[in-house]
Amino acid sequence: MEKELISKVKKNVKIQEIIAHYIPLNKSGKNFKCICPFHTDHEPSMIINPDKQLYKCFVCNGGGDVYNFVMNYENIPFIEAYQKVVEIGGLSDEYLRGLQKRKVYEPYSENEKAIHALNEKISRYMEYHVMQNIDGSFEYLSSRGLSEQTVKQFRFGYLPDANKLIEFLKANKYTNEELLKSNFFILNKNNSIYCPFEKRITIPIHDSRNKLVGFGARRFVDEKQKAKYINSTESEIFHKSEVLFNYYQALNEVYKTKEIYLVEGYMDAIMLSDKGIHNVVAVMGTALTEQHIQLLNGIKNIKVHVCFDMDTAGKEATLRAFKLLSKSNIQHDAVWYEQAKDPAELLQKNGSLDTISWFEFFLNYQLERYGDLSCNESAINDLLYEWQNVESPIMRNHYFKMISDKTGLDLSVLKEQVDYIKQKEKIPYQNRNKSKGNDLASLLKNKQRIFSHE
Ligand SMILES: [Zn+2]
């Protein structure tokens, strides 16, 4: 590659903007500071100097230019880092001439950028009403236990009168067509614009790059409104299966702790954050998806604590999440609780969110489902199949004893059972998993059938 091109790209991008695509930055005089992603950092140790176009960590001594950062962060060779810098920096494709055209990073289209900007405008308009306590909206949020800081941080909003917002946006030169693109407004049968978010408390939803892509909302003034919670409908910029609520905002704390709490809904995430757990993200009424996993996998050495609801659906969603997480080699465990209605209440009662291993979770689940397991051969076999997948000898030993403790079956009996199955099957467990589909996923499929009347 031409040296000239490499230095030209470096000159034409801002290092702080490239790094800010990965980690939230704070301004610090002429420089920027952030949590260093290259060691377990507890306070911002990395300084970014925009004049020199360099970054430097004063703890682990990592440092260099924008290319070094992207290479180290993504663990990719120079040529790919160069492409990413060009694309994240929004430089023209001219700089990629002669390179393999492989989009590593999809820049936003002009249309997408316009919708982001409109959403921002709408959000700020609604935030103002909460801060003015219109219709008691701020008081209402306080009464639900949210601090003023949380209300501001999550940018709660309230829309008393949609027509006034429409007037305001039209005064800002927006056309009907443009308004409809945001999915914040809907076209009525009689061709007039209608807003489903009117008289609701709203929460902006951001994508993994911190762009405002949609809104969630809760019924507030008008109890006659049908749905208690609504979300923006899927649009060209908003795909629920790709969004982890609070992902970008959580990153700072995630880099400090290397841990992330995964909850079911945005209110769970907000409530936990209000109580001091900031490394929390939420799936939004969907199961955990491969796209979510990609986001989690983008953080090195992360451990995911699954904190879904403790009803049957939540427990089964937890087991499915385990399956996806373990497939991607992401460390994981989960909460198991009885005396609270959600993770926030659990945190309030216990002062912490204690987790148990994925194996213990599965064991508890089997015990709850079948009661006494000591004579339930198929349930015991299910446990032994999962146990067989545990690689660490120490954990195998630990879980084996756990099965014995919780079922009351002697260790020697369990060992005999393992031998007995092996002999009977004449194939190893892991193969059996594959050949007969006797893994968690297919077990769950059967369970879904069992529970389908619910
Ligand atoms: Zn460092």
C-alpha cells in the first residue's frame, strides 16, 4: 500500500471519533479520556490526544495511532484496520481503490442519518415536558422510584399533545412524508397523521452505535389505552432483534467489570441502573438472537449474567440463552430467585444480584419441573448428558456432587448410571446429543409442547 494514502487517511479522520465508535469518551481539557479496553481498567486510564492523533494508556502502556487502536481492539491485520478507519471515518471510497471491496463496517445512509436526527428532535421535545412535570409526568416517574438523574440519563419523555409536536416539526420544515419515516407517526385510514405515543411516557432506544432508532412507551394518563407498553414498529433503522437496550451506555462499566447483566425489558434495565448496576442491557421482548450474541462477543472476555423473569417462559428463555452463549464460548451464569417479582426487586431485597452456574440453573429447573428426581431416570439422564459437556474436570466433579446432593442419589449410583447409559447406547454422550438431538434445545422444544396450553 502507498504510504502516502495511509498518512492521508490518518490526517483526514479524527482519532477520537474512531475510538468513540468502540468506547464512550469523556472530554478532558484538550484531550479525551476513556476506560482502557486492553486491560481491566477501573477508571479512565486511556488518554486520546487529538492534536497528535495518538492514544496512550498509562497503566498498561498500550498506545499508538488510530490504526494501532483498531488493529488491537479488533484483533485484525493492518489492511483490515485501514479499511475500517476509512469507513468509520466516512471517507470516500477512493481511499479503498484497489483493495478488496469487503464492507467491514456499514456507514449510515443519508436517509438513516435524517431519521436519527428527527428522532433526536422528537425526543428532546418530549424530555422537556417531563422536566416541566407536565400532567405530573416527572412526579409519576419519581413515585416509581426513579431518581432525577436516571430520568435524565435515560431521557424519559412525555407527549401531552401530538398535534403540537407535529406543528413544531412542520415549523422546522419537515414534510408529512419525512415524519412518517420515523415510525413515530402513523398514517390513519383517512390519510391524516396519527401518533400512538400520545399521552404516554416514552423512552428512547439507541442502537449499538448510540443512534436513536426508536421509542418504547408506557401507558400513563389515559388508562383506556389498550396496550400497557408499546414500541416503535420495526423500520428500516429499527430492528428489535438487533438492538440490546442500553448497550452503548453500558460499555464504560462493562469494560471496567468485564461483566454484563442481561435482562428482559428496558424497565428492568433502567431500574437496575437506577440502583447502581450500570452494566446492564435488555433484550426487548424478543429472545436472545445471533445478532445480540455478536454484540456481546464484541467485548473481549465478557461474562454474561442472565437475569430474566422467573416464570416458566423466562426460565426457558434463560436455557435457550445459555445454549447460544455457550456456542459462542461466552462465559455465562444466571440468577435464580423466588421472593421477588423482578431483578430490581431482588437487588433491593438482597443488596446484590447473586448468580448460580448455568448447570445449577438447569438442575433447579429439572427439580422444579419434576419434583423428586431420584426415581426419574429420563430427567437424571438429561442432567448427565449436560454434565458430560462440561470440559473442566474440577467443574465436572463439582456438578456431579451437586446432582447427588440435590437428588439424594449416591455418587456411586450416578457413576453406575453413567456407565449403564454408555453401555446401553454404545455411543458417547456427545455423539448421542447430536444424533438424537437430546440437547437442551430439543428438550426445550418438547417442553414447549408440554407447556403450550399456558
Ligand atoms: Zn490499558
